[in-house]
Amino acid sequence: MVQSSPTGTPSHRPQGLGSLIPHGPMEGVNESTWMDVIQKMDEVYSQLIHDEIELEKKNTELEQSQQFIFSVLSAMSDVLLVCSERGVIEETNAALCELVGRSDAELRGTSIYDLLADTQSTDRARTVLDNTNPPRRGEGLELNLLDAQRQSVPVDANCTPRVAASGRRVGTVFVARPTAEIKRAYHELRAAHEALKRVQQQLLHSEKMASLGRLVAGVAHELNNPISFVLGNVHALSRYCDRLRRYLAAVYAGEPAEQLEELRAKLRIEHVLGDLPSLIEGTLEGAQRTADIVNGLKRFSAMDPEVRTPVNLNDVIERAIHWVRKGAAPSFEMNWQPSSPCTVTGSAGQLQQVLMNLLQNALDAATGVGQARPVVWINTELGSARVQLRLRDNGPGIAPEHSTHIFDPFFTTKPVGKGTGLGLSISYGIVEQHGGSLSVRNHPEGGAEFLLELPLAGTPPEACARESG
């Protein structure tokens, strides 16, 4: 309410304060003094109203914070227990109440030791509570709690000290999860990991079969030569067998020596006997060549075991070049000279797949731009701990927007039906599993260059890290 003084000056004060002004004059006190007093009282009253509003606002925020904390505690699947220095329970959450079959009101003020199922758990909890200098990040221990049916429930607990603003420890916070849940989660994770490994192995095998499919025509031609050679020798051996059978029949029949000599010359027995060793040797050589080809295909197509063995990298490069050359439709120029013996530890079949993928990728890139003849260069450099293999083609190189995705699964620049986008991705994973690295860049003289680094057999990992760094 606004009131005016006799001088006309407005004064803000609560209604009824005018009654405080005496109706008669007071000695030594004039009316302006009373107006100052009333003005001060107005200011105090306004401040009280403001403080009350702020207090209500703070109270609302406090209630909201408490509600938020309560909702978080209620939503926790892990059991939570807050106790004092002496182990008196001060706070719990819904998960703990449900586990032990008691309400929060029933648990507050009781001892944490009443919830433990055995003396070992009691001793462990007492050790934590009695520790005067516990680690701030907490410590873990295994406890057995009593559930609603008074049965022992193993839990994996983390115990963290609760510290006041002064820095003094005022209690302990226990956050625990039943071990059965942890074991179930572990088994689920392990099952998922095993499933992922199986899928990865299937992808690896599928890509290997795709690579193998590209070699069918070349393999058929490769097998045709020794098989044709064997068939020709077998037919010759069959004819020789007929001649020898006729001659031996005459010998067993006791024919005269003159007739036997005539028959011997007619059947060219001397020629047959002289030709037999070379026919047999050639047949064995052709059969062995066929067996080597088949074994090579089986070794490449078979699922590789986890065991790692010493592998001559030069032999792997040579086999990869051989099979890619047999399966490549256009001819290509290969520039490679075997270096000094280079032995790495790993799977020969997997490393051959990597080299075949890199070679096939280089040929596809060089062929796709209409080069007169694709050219591939392979160079190897031996270090003290690692071997570096560089494979370069005369293709157009890698577009800048593709350089960061070249090893991504299912990424391919080939037309639909021409590539799966898995070859380089799987090769990258194989090289990593062998402790090496695979990278790519555009060569200054043109084309793409892949750099394959592998640790040499018997090299400690720290030596490889130093050399690669």
C-alpha cells in the first residue's frame, strides 16, 4: 500500500504500519524520523518476501534432485547399500530390498553384517570397514548375502569410501551384482564371440572359394597337360603289355628258338623293354604333377588351423603368382626376383590368399583402364626384425575419396557381380592376425602400391615394434 507523508512524499510500507505513528508529538522525534523507520521496515519486509520465494525455489529444486536420485537408485539393477563407519545401514535401493525381501524402512538402522550369510563374508566386510586408509577408487570383494528365503546368494561387490566435505571418511558404499548374472553375461558374451569367430571364418572361406573359382579355367588347363601325358603313356603301356603277353605265351608254349626270334623281332620286344623305364618314369612324373596340383588346391581351399608354422615367404609369392597367372584371362608382365631366404611364422594358405588377393586386385585395376598389358612389380626388403613386401601395378591408382575405405568390408569399385568387396578387408585381417600391417598409397610413378609388413620368424614382438616405429 502506498501512503503519503504530510510533505507529499510517497512511502511504501505494509498496510497497518500507519498505526505505529503516534498521534501526538513525541519529544525529540519528528515525523521524518518515523518515516525513515517505516521505510526501513518496508525494506526488511520486501527482503523477507524475496528470501521466502528463493527458499521455496530451492526447496523445489531439492525435491526434484531427491526425486531424481531416488529414480536412479530405483532403476539400478545392481544392489546398492550405504552404511556408516560402523556398518549401520543408511541407504538402500529397490534391487537390494527385492533381493533380501525387506523394505528400505526395515533395513535402515540395522547392521550390514545381518545381511551376510557366512563368517567369511563378515570378515571380508569388516576388513573393508576397519580400513582407516581405503583406496579412493574402491576395492572389490566377493560376499554372500542372505536372500528373501534366507539362502546364500554370491555377489561381486565394489566397496568405495564415502567422504565428507572435510575429507573425513564417514561411511562406505557397497555396489554389488549377483555372480550368477555376471556368469550368465560372460557366457552370453563368449557365445557371441564364438559365433562371430565362426562367421568370420565362414567369410574368410567364402572369399577363398571366390578366389578359387577364378582359377578353375587355369587349373583345368594345368591339369590337362600331365593327365594327357599319363593317358598317352598308359595307352602305350597297354600296347606293350599285349606284345609281351603274346611273346611270353610263345615262350611258355615251347616254340622253337627260330620262331621265337622271329616273333621277338616282329613284336619289337627289344624296343619295348628299352622304352618301358621311360614310360613308367614319365607316368609317375605326370601322376605326381597332378597330385601336386590337387594338393595345392586342397591346401589353399581347406579351412586353416589356428596353429602357426614357419613359412617361406618366397614360396608363397611364387605359388600365388603361379595360380593367378593360370586363372588370369589376359596375360600380364610379372617383375619379381626371389630375395634371400625369408621365413615368417603363420599360415601358408592364409598368406597365399593375401598375395593372390593383392595380385588379382592389381590385375583388375590395370586391366580396367585398357592398358595394353598389365604390369605388376613385387619387391621384398629384409630388415633385422621384419620383412617388407611392396606390390605395385600400372593401373590408375586409388581415387582420393576411396583411399580411406579401401579396406572396409564390402567396399568395391568393381561393377555389380564382379567383386564381393571382401578380398582386401579379409587380407587386412589376416595380416593383422599374423602380427603385421597392410597399407596402400599411390606410387609417384603411377598405379597403386600395397605395403605388406610381417615379422620374421623368431623375432620378439618388441623388436618388431621398434623397427616398425
